[in-house]
Amino acid sequence: MSEDGPNTQALDLVWGARAIARLIGKSPRATFHLLESGRIPARKIGAQWVASRKTLEEHFQGAAA
């Protein structure tokens, strides 16, 4: 199986504002406001936020530069 296969993509996803908050080192409340304002690259699916771990890392590395 290749590195870019469907299983790799599924493992890259971070589900929920709390999980995203833990990954980026922010409080759940601050993260929710960033998500709602579109300042974090994520999408809302139903009632739950989902983001790519790789995209979040790239986003915040770029913000730090």
C-alpha cells in the first residue's frame, strides 16, 4: 500500500474541536472561535469539526515564519 492511500488519509484527520485544540496547543474555547471565524483550515461536517493534521501543521508553521 502506498503512503498516500486511503488509510493514510484517514489517519491524517483530526475530528472534533477538542482534538484540534490539543494538537495546536490552544484551549477548546479559543480553538472553537478560531474555527468558527475561519482562521483555522478545517471544515464542519454535520456538528463536528474535522481538519487534516498535515494541513494544520503547515498552517501554523507558516504563521510562525
